[in-house]
Amino acid sequence: MVHLPGTFADTLAVLAVALGIEAAAGYPDALYRAVGHPVTWIGRLIAALERGLNRGSERRRRIAGCGALALLLAVVGTVAWALTGLAGLTGALPALLLLGLLCASLPAQRSLHQHVAAVETGLRTGGLESGRRAVSMIVGRDPERLDGPAVCRAAIESLAENFSDGIVAPAFWIGCLGLPGGALYKAINTADSMIGHRSPRYEAFGWAAARLDDGVNLPAARLAGLLIAGAAILRGADAGGALRAMMRDARRHRSPNAGWPEAAMAGALGLRLAGPRVYDGALVPDAHMGGGRTEATPDDIAQALALYRTACWLQGGLVLGLLGFCLALMG
């Protein structure tokens, strides 16, 4: 029987099932068209709270943002906790499968691979304009300002950063706290992506979401970098370069977390990623990750995707290894 909050072995078993389901099937388009996705449901609640509360002085908007975030987490946590309890009433195996299926909606291994592979395919078959259209689906910068190497770098940077906050982080929190942990993480991350911007409208209201997102991503970002370095060993890439770039460059990134996987990917591929970039017509300063070449190619995207696939397998192996260790300790 899966209990509340569940043993570590319970949550690891749920995570293993979830990662397997998501890697095999992703989130089916037909299901998305029929009922949406947990992120879209969470996004609607965030948008409603922002419309109703984001007004007044900067101090008032910051307090309102803290309250909105607390309400969001209370709603999401309560629903996830209730679903976990209901699943636990069905018996051990049905509960494992039900919770694994629910948790499979939280990581995005398959869809991330598809979106980045589309950039590689676009560049190879349709040229620069096709690559720009594909990369515009996964990055916020103006694609018309990107030449071919910049499109490739943007795709690789997005792959590395989203490996951390789109795959490793939800997996980490599911492994620690089961469905409630994964759902709460996804709520925080979605809030950060919607309102955690340094803009006149969101800087005060989204302050709490941005700070909390930084905190909950700290362990996953470091783990993601190590998984990429481990994948480099298995793929014959530059694992030493990945580790050196992380240690040298990651803390210089404007994000406290994105630099770890980006630097690891840059070092493994012999590239130089990140650096100053243009968003909405404004130049955003940032440090470079890695000390290699800037002339990235579609072949580099293909190699980055190979590292990504291997890193996902390594994460799955780590989960199974920890689960086996826990079960051995339990007798």
C-alpha cells in the first residue's frame, strides 16, 4: 500500500514508473486537446490571480504576489495530496500505476527532445529560416537576429537548461515527496515562467515566485550538470571539459541555476554558449559558458541530443539504483 506521505522507496518507485511512461509515450496530443495539461491548468490559475491582484504600489504588489503564490501552492498541494490519498486506497500495485501515470505529466523528456530535434531538422532541410521558426518555439529571444551558429547555440542552451528544470527538477521532487512534490515544483516553475520577469509589470508581483524557483532548482541544476558530464564519458565527449566549465563558469551565469547544465554541455561539446543576448529588443548581459568555439552547427545539436538522451538514461538508472538500495535496506 502507498501511504501518505509514503516512504522514500514508494516515491522512487512512482518516479521510476513515471519516467518510463513519459519516455515511451510523452503527453499524448489527443489527451492535451481533450483536457489540457497540468501546466495549462496551473497557468490559468496564475493568470487569474495576477489579473485580480497585481495592482497598486510596488510594496502592495510584492505582498500580493507572495499571497498569490501561497494560494497557488495551497490549491495545487491540496489537490495532489488528495489524489495521492485516493490512489493509496486502491492497493499497492494500482496505486503505483495510478500515481506513476499522474506524475508522468510532470517531466518532459520526450517533448524537449522533439522540439530541439526540430531545430536540427529545420536547419538541415529548410535552411536558416526553417531553423529560426523551430528555435522560436523554445527560446524567448528574437529569432530574426540569429544567424545559423546562433540558432544552433540557442537550441543547445535551451536543451541544457530545460534538462535541468523540465526533467531533473520535477524528477527530484517526485523522488523526494511523490506527486505533491512534483506538482508543487511544477506550480512554482510555471509561476516563475509567467510572472517571474524583471519587467515593470511583473518585477514586484513575481518577486516571490522568482526567488522560490531559484531555491527549488538549486539541487537539480547541479545534478543535471553532473549527469551531462557522466553522459559525456559514455558518449566519448569531453567529460573533463564539462566539469572544468562547470567549476569555472557556472556561478558567473546571471541565473543561479542555468549555468550548471549550460556550462557542462558547453564543455562537453567544446563550445562557448550563453553570453550577451537580445530579448525583446534589449541586450541582456551574461557571462559565456565554456571556452570553446562559437561556430556551432547542426552536428553539434545532434551531439547535444545524444548527450541528453544518455543523461536521461543515467537519471533513470540512478533512480532504479536508489530504489534497489532502499528495498535492500528494508529487507
